[in-house]
Amino acid sequence: MSKFFFKGRQEVRENHVQSGYATKAIQKSGSKKFPLKLVVTSAARKREVETLVADAQLYAEISVDSREGATESIAELTALLDKQGTVRLDKVPARNEPCSCGSGKKYKKCCG
């Protein structure tokens, strides 16, 4: 009777040679490593945008473009500032708990 011991696959599959890990990390806009790149049209507007960035605790490279017909480019900042937080809902009482309206009945017989 012969015994067979399996030592695993001897040859490497060609399509599995690459690593499965994501080598490119997520780039968080507004961090020290990846600051926002903003363009404003005047020095006064630059000060306003700097205060907005400081209040939001972000990092940005702000440049002034005072040429004729220049446009502001602060879309990244407005997108980060308008981002809403997590929506939290109030807990609904379970069926057999007292109703939250104050009637003294169980939730399933009153409001549920």
C-alpha cells in the first residue's frame, strides 16, 4: 500500500502572480498629504476662503488669479463643506414596551 502526501501545487498559476492588495491608498481631499487646490480672483476673497478652510480644519493651497476674465475654482471646498453628516433616527419602541405618547398602553395597542 503506497501513501500519498500532497505538498501543494508545484507550479505557480500565471494569473495569480499579482498581489490582491490595493496598492493605491484612498486620497482624502483637504488633508496635509493631499491639500485642496483652490483658485480665487482677489486677495480679499483669498482671506475669506482661508477662514472657511481654517474653520473646517482642512488644508488648502490657495492661489490668486487676477487676470481679466479669470474664474474662481473652489468647487472642491464647497463640496466638502456641504457634505451632510450621518442621519440618525429615533428608536421606535418594541411592540410590548409602553407607548411613547404617554397613554400607558402597550405600543402595539396604541400607536403601533
